[in-house]
Amino acid sequence: MTKVLVATVKPFAGEAVKQIQDIFDQAGYECRFLEKYDGQEALKAAVVDAEALIIRSDKITEEILSAAPQLKIVVRAGAGYDNVDLSAATSHGVVVENTPGQNSNAVAELALGMMVFQARNHFNGKPGSELKGKKLGIQAYGHVGKNVARIAKGFGMEVCAFDPFVSKESIEADGVEVYEDLEKMYADCDYISLHIPANQHTIKSINYALLSKMKKGATLVNTARKEVIDEEGLLKIFQDRDDFKYISDIAPDNREVIEKDFADRCFFTPKKMGAQTAEANINAGIAAAKQIIAFFEKGDTTFKVN
């Protein structure tokens, strides 16, 4: 019997747990849950005999992989997978997958919600502005970017995107204008929404030089990763431009300084919560379970990321 461990410091919603268990029961797999565990030692002990592992924000390191000699696959229930050491997984012969698209609508709705919140001055009772007629630039047109575009057009926004990895024809088919020059998009838009991954090419790529290109009064929206922001550059642009605004569900390390001096021009959620909806939680969990079964039964590695 194939043994699956669902290890989540931040547990799945109750309905997601039930459906994951049902899926594995029907497949004849043994499924165990390790929830709200205390530290990596607890995870090390639990993975000893696991052949498959489902995680959320949990860190899968060389140490964890070495403690799991039977492990064949790790599925990150969500889009990002920078919490998994991919090179270590590869060296151990472990396939790593994510579940792209399952939480994309939840993240997109949060991005637009934060735009409304900032446009209305944090709902402080003072006159604000509307999103209708404003130009939104989407940096990275993947699953989340596409949903942001869909919702933004419902607000009556003018939508454009920059993504050298997605064909111009594909983006334009959604009624979205394509930019081939990132700096030009930053200069033209009232809002910029980030959806890039954190990797060697993007870490600290949103820097002072790029932010200084932004249109007067523009707002930067980040529901991607904290690491893509050059935080020194972020603080400097706040200091140098009294029209710049930044809203994010990943607070920077210099959050206290920014909030102290520029509270009316920034907003950070208490924790990363883009995917924190019941629907996204259930969708990602179910997708992860089905991908594990497809892997063992059919050798399917469609969503492999290593």
C-alpha cells in the first residue's frame, strides 16, 4: 500500500482534509496527516516511511529528504515552490510538483481588493479615486496574471502585460495589450501588479532604477514573493517620491520603517494570504492528491518542476 504523508504546519481546511482522505482511500493508499507540527525534527520523524508527500509552505530541505529513503514525489499544494530544495530533491531521485492555477483566482481577487483599498485611502472616509479608466500593467502573464486581467477588465480598467515567456498572440487573445519593454510599461501604468517567481533572475529585480520609471501617483501591487523586491530601493523611492504607493501581501523586512513614515501610501497584510480562501485551499489539496495518484498509476509528471 502506497504511503502518503500530508505535512502542513498551516493545515488544510477541514473540507479539504476530508476530500484528500477520500481520494486516497478510494485509490487504496494509506494517508496520514501531520498538522501544526513543531519544527523540522517532527517532520523528519514522520517522513521516514513516506513514499509521497503533500506540503503547503513547509520547508523540504536536504535534511528532510535524507530522512525519507522511500520518498518518490513531493507535491507543493500551490503555485510557488521555493520552499523546496529542488537540487537536493533531484539528487535523491525525488520528483517535485506544484499545483499551478488552483489558487490563482484567490490571489487575483486579493490583488484587486488591495487596489480598491489603496485607491479609497484605506477606507478612512476621505475622497479617493476609482479603478475604472486606470491602466494596469501585469508583470508575468501566468495563471494569476490572466485572472487579474479578467477581473480588472470587469472594473473597466485598461489592461496590459509584460511576459517574454508567453506569446504575444496568447495575451492579445484575452484583449490585453502586450508590452515588450518593461520600463515603458512601468512608465505608462497607474498600477503595476507583480506575479513573477523568485529565482536567480528576479530576486531584487524590482529595484530603485525600475521603480523610478513609474508614472506619477502609481501603485505597485505585490502578491508574488518578497524576495523580488530590492527593499533598499523600495525605501529610497518612498523617500524620494511622495506620490509612490506600495501594497503587498508579503511585508518587507523594513516594514516598520515604511509604515512609520509612509503609512498612507502603503499596506501590508498580516501574513501572506493570497491563497487563503476555502476554495483555493480545497482546490490545491485535491489537485495535489490526484497528481500523486497519476504519478504512481500512470507515471504522469506533467507538473514536475525539477
